[in-house]
Amino acid sequence: MTTTTIRVDLDTRDRLRAIATQRDASLGEVLRDAVRELERREFALRVREGYIRLRADREAWDDYLAEAEATHVEDGLG
């Protein structure tokens, strides 16, 4: 894996180091995990905001619900 150097403030470096020590991991592993988590959160936020916009348009929301009902497949979980 190719690596690079990034600049972070000392507080951030120290916090990353503390997490790395707790996990017995490298700073790079901790940073990679943090970026993945941030990406997941950002994705979830965009999805949530999309639903908020969709619900604001009553006709579009009704269309969405109708399509969801028409394409519903039982998964045996509920």
C-alpha cells in the first residue's frame, strides 16, 4: 500500500494516537476507520435529507409509497 504524509494539529494527532493505543492499531488504521465511519454517516445524512425533501412533496411521497407497496417482497423478518 502506498502511503503519504498529512498534516494534522497536535491535539488531533494525540487523540488518534490514544485511540490507536487502545485498539493496538496503527494511526493509519484508526484514520482509515474514522474516514469510513464519516463516509457512512455522510451517506446516511444524504439519504435522510432526500426522504425529508421527498416527504415535503405530498404527491411525490404518495407515489413513492405506492411504488414501495407495489414492489414489496416478504423477507420473513417481520
